[in-house]
Amino acid sequence: QVQLVESGGGLVQAGGPLRLSCAASRSIFSINAMGWYRQAPGKQRELVAQITSGGSTNYARSVLGRFTISSDNANTVLLQMNSLRPEDTAVYYCSATTYEGRRSWGQGTQVTVSS
């Protein structure tokens, strides 16, 4: 099991930036992939962005060109969110999937974008 601690959520005006951070309890190189998901009220949880231990990334179409996922090559994954929109409002969850296929979740952090 991987413990994940998220930080960086908050309230921001539309068009503004916000950066989320996720610290894992072990090296990201021992984890197959880490990602950010989000869940808005009344909606299903959806993938926002993912990064593998090899550095490959993929993004939801709705955030392409606005969000960037990266790692510090130690134990932290960042999600830089620019040009935020009201529809980005959600609880954002960090996720880690081990090579054995076990998934862990962070506690979630609220992101609210005001129009």
C-alpha cells in the first residue's frame, strides 16, 4: 500500500492558476503510475492526468494544453493547472498504482473555480 498526501487545493478565479502536489510514501520509481482524478458533485470520478515511472503522460481531452503533470523524480507528483474554468471545480484525488496492480488513493483536495 502507498500512502498519498495531497496539498494545494483552494479557491481561484476563472483563468487563474493552481498547483496541486501529491507526496507518496515511497519512491515514485517503485510505482507503476501516478495520476490525478477528479469528482464533481453528481458526477463519476474521472481521470485528469497520469504519469508513469518512465515519464510518459496522458491527459483528459478537457484539460489538454491547460494542465501539466510532472514529478520531482523522488516521491512527489505535481499537477500544474492553468486557465482554470468553473467546470474544473471538483475534489481532486491523487492515485498510485503499483506494479502488482494495487491502487491507492489520497484523501482528496477541493478545487473551486469561481466565474
